[in-house]
Amino acid sequence: MNVSWLRWAGLCCCAAVCLAVTGCFDDDRIDHDPPRDQGSIVVDNRSSRDIDVFIDGAETSRVRARRWRAIDLEPGVYRVVLDERRGDRNYRDDVDVLAGRLSVMDVGLDPNRTDRFSVLVYFD
């Protein structure tokens, strides 16, 4: 087997992982522009479960399995709770909303815990 080909393939794999980890990928599935002087929290539900979304203690919406939903808000810090509909999984944390930006919450199932979601938050 050609060793230089293996090195090239390994280098390409490392570059792809670095780009994914540093947030250089732009998720083209999410097509939303926040209103002027506002930002948005986007719940990108990649799980197989429906999720109820609470912001600062108030229920705001439901995000169906494998769908996304944008919630437009004034800039600030919000307490977000994700609660599995008809289940025990949940997630809670503070999320920053920046004017003109999307605060994307990439939601999946935690493979090690059946009582919580795995969530990655990034800005787009």
C-alpha cells in the first residue's frame, strides 16, 4: 500500500475534525435571520424524541424529532430547559443571545445517560 496516500488521507481526516470542532462548518439546514436588533435561539433537534422548550421558566414551543425551531429574543442571557416529551431526558443551562446572530443548540441523545440530552451550543 502507498504510504504517502495514507498520510494524505490521515491529514484530510484531521483537518475535517479540526474544522468541525472549531465551528467552521456552517449548517445550511438552518435558514433563519433574526429580526433587526434581536438574536435567536435555534433548537436543532437531531434526536428521535420531541422536545418541549422552556425559556426563563415559560414554555415557548415544541420541537419535533429531527426538526429545528428558531425563537427570536432580545439580546441577553436566558435560562433554557429542554424537556423530553413523554420521557425522562432533559437539559438546562444559560444561553447567550447576541444581536443579529443565531445561538444554535445542537441536541442529540447522550449515549451514556438515559436521563439527559447531549447539547452543543455554538453561534452562527
